[in-house]
Amino acid sequence: MKRTTRFKNLIKDKRILSLPGIHDPLTARIAQQVGFDAITCGGYSIAAAMLGAPDVSVLSVTEMADHYSRICDAVDLPVFGDGDTGFGNITNTARTVRSYERSGLAGMFIEDQVFPKRCGHMTGKDVVPVEEMIGKLKCALDTREDPDFVIMARTDANAVYGIDNAIERAQIYREVGADLIFVEAPININEMQRICNEVDGPCLANNIEGGASPVLSADKLQDIGYAVFTNPVALTHAIAHMSVDILGTLKRDGTTEAVADRIMDFNAFHEVVGLKEIRDGEKSYQDFAEDIASTRTNQTNL
């Protein structure tokens, strides 16, 4: 089954879909190995991984698509991507969709922030007129070649105009044809319940540790009515925290002995990245070549 179809089916499933945020191909492999059904990687984590920068529209669509292609090559899971604002106008949005489909993603979202956008839980956001977002969304839906490639519409209007406007925008985006809806940064459970009750379609919840919204469990979010939830930046923040810890210890002590229990050993790491499978593959082709050569030598000697 295509990854796009698998992802669409997971969204429709009665059980809420946990969509963890990963950082790069390595953490994508780990997410697959621990048993997740699908993953996501947002511009927040990609900017951190590629540039050591915050999520303030510093990456191009080609940089994002290239990063996604490497993630998709590393795993068999459906991967959900971040299309930001479409990286420009309707023409740019069309190019974004084509680039993301070619990268191997199972879906993507676009949002109604003005460019340059900000992380959804940062202050100072603004949104474009709803008509502009409608045009981008319709363009994205028409551009995709695979009808199962999931297009999610995100609105950041809650922080700008309030929850009523955000829900109205979400309803319009669903009517235009968005497969999944994301109202960013509700500030309490009541707003989250209103979103799920008043939007006629599957909705995504965003768990940002330390962000504007309540961080809730999968069971609680499912009870509220969400179809999908993500913890998009937990891993990126954990990597940053652990890096400070490990490097600080090494600088202070001249050794990693004090943090050895937090470092994966040499052989365990090779299990994660699949070294044995690579070596087995190399050996199988080498054996095949040697068998062919031996057969031809035997035939010549007859």
C-alpha cells in the first residue's frame, strides 16, 4: 500500500494517530524502530538541524524538500511535511506541492500566516486575508498528483482575531477540500472542544511543551475529538538539552565518564543505523558475483 494511502487511512481510524516530530533521518529510523505508525518533521526542527536557527522562515522550499527526501529514504513510514505559507504566492504553492510529492512525503500542510511566518506559539503573528489562503489551498489540492496525498490547512487566526474567527476559517478551509484541519494554539480545553465540535472534519492537536496550548495525553485528546496529535519539537529540544549536558561535561571533566549512562554505545548505535543489514547486503552481492565467476571458470575448464 502506498504511504499516502496508509497515512490517509490512519487519519480516518477511530484510534487517534500519534504523529511524533523527528529531527532528521537518524531520529526517523529510531521512531520507526520503537513502533510509531507515521512521523512528521516541521520547519522548526529542520531549521534547528540544518542551520542552528529558529523557525522564522529562513529555509527555502528546496532545502526543505531535500531534507524530507533523505528522511523518506531512511524509513518506510508515512512522513508528514511542513509547507509553511507555500513559500510565496499561488505559483510558489504549486511548486511546493510538486517538490514535496517528489520527495516521498505522504502529505503536507500550508498555513494562513503572512510571510515571513513565525512558529505558531511565538508572539507577533499575523494572518493573510482568508481569500488569499483559499486560493493557495485550492491550488495545493489541484496540484497534487496523488489524490491520497494529504493536504492539511492550518490557521493561526486564534492569536490574531480570536477563536471564533479561527473556527470560521477552519470551516471554510474544510469546505474548500482540506483533508485535515489544524487550528493552531488554542489556549484552553474549551477552545479545543469547540474546534473539534464545530469543524466538520478530522482535526490535529499540537502538543508544544511550554507553548500556548495545554499539553494533553493521547487519550484526553481523543476524548475531546481530535483525529491526530503531534509533539513536534520535543525531540529537538531533548537533543539540544542533551548536547549541552554532554558537551558541558566533556569541557568540564575532560571525559564523558560522568554521563556514560546517557550515551549509546558503539555497537548499539550500529544496530540503530542498520550496519548489519548493509554488510549482509554487500556480502550477498559479493557471493553472487563469485558464484557467477566460478560457474564460468568451471564451464571453461570442461
